[in-house]
Amino acid sequence: MRPSEVFVHPTSVVHPSARLGEGVWIGPHCVVGEKAVIRSRTRLEGNIQILGTTEIGESCRISPFAVIGGEPQDVGYRQEETGVRIGDRNVFREFITVHRGTVKGGGLTSIGNDNYFMAYSHIAHDCRIGHFVVLTNGATLGGHCAVDDYATLSAFVGVHQFSRIGACAYIGGYSVITQDVVPFAKVAGMRPVLLYGLNAVGLRRRGFNRERVQTIKQIFKILFYSNLNTQQAVEEIQTRIPAGEDRDEVLRFIQASKRGIIKKPSGTWDDESE
């Protein structure tokens, strides 16, 4: 078959009104609903359901037994017209679930580009995920969560509804997240969740130079390892650290927090630590 041709396995059921882009490949035993949009070169391996008003971007790969666009697990849901919007080049591994939004949450679950979602991970209704995010096996997002670019959630992390994960944050396996995780942080634990300093490895992989890393370390030292409360720390950061992309990212995140941020450090500050 030519690269531009659409392939649908004869055992799959695709509604005549579903919109399939060039080169879409649909393997055996899939179900694609009436309001689905699947853009060019996306591949459904088999035994997959695409339900509701769901839009999937180009060059995505979806592994067996994933269900995308299913009803939200919300007792107030009354079959309203809500949806899921997914960007390009995302990978969804086996047994993933992505639920569509609710009216009270804006009606949309949104996922950006170039993300990797490992087996059994769950993205609940009204979540917002950025770009280059990794959810490791069994990681679970409650409703209305936000995960910013380049964040990594390790295996079986549970994130409470309405919580936010900042850009480039790293969360250790089996952690229970009930408050916001600031950008660039490394946290792990179960009640309490502890801060383990800066996600220096992740920042180096992203190409952050030494000067940028040192600036973020100064911010963290004030915010997490001083005797200041959060508001006092913010004021101190504004006074001592010049305005810049990374400082402003952290301050914007804190100022927008509704659940509070994870602040309890795992130990005392060590200038040589990561």
C-alpha cells in the first residue's frame, strides 16, 4: 500500500463519519467512534477504542488495549458534549486510559506533542499536559491536573485532582502528590512527600548551562532551605535574583498555586548537591 493510503483491518469497526488522515493505520479489533478525528500517519496497533469527541494528531502510536476519549469518572457527568485533544508524535503504550473533559472543567482534556505515556498510566478528565512529558508505568493523574513541559512522573505516582506539576520537575516512583510541585524540582515520598533539591540531571539533559543551574539553585535555597514562609521567600527571590526566564517561571507557578506547594526538604542545603 502507498504511504498515503488508509489501512483498516477487517475486524475493526470505524464509524463512517470518523475522519482519518493520510496514512492512518488501524490494526485488528479496534473501535473508532463517530466523532473521532485521527490525523495523518497515526497508528493504532490493535484492540483499541477511540471514543467520544476525540482528536488525535499526526504520527502518534497507540498500543493495544488503550481507551482514549472514554467518559469521565465524575459523578456529575450527564453525557454532555466534551472531548479530548491530542497533539502530534505522542506514544501511548498498553492499557492506557484518557478520559474526556467535563463541563465544569472546561470540557476538554488536552495533551500536547512528543509525550511518552507508558503502560497502565491514566489521564483523568480535564487534565492539561504539555510537551515532552513522560508518565512511567502506572502513573495516575486525577481530574483537572496540569503537567508542564519536560516533567517526568515515575512508576505508580499518584497525583491528586487539581494538582500541578511544573516544567522539568521529576517525581520519584510511588510518590503521592497532593500539592503543587514547582518547576525544576525533584520530589519523592508518601505522606510526607519530600523535596530532594534540583532535578539537575534533567536540566543538563535539556541543555541548561551552569549559569542557569546555579541561578535555580539560589532560588531553591531561598524558597526551600531558609526559615522564610512562601510569601517571604518570593519577596526575597524578587529582591535578590534578577528577573529572567527561570526565576519568572518559578514565581508565576507559585503565584498561581491554589493547593500550595510541596516545600518540606529531605535534609539541609548542600551547595555541592544536585
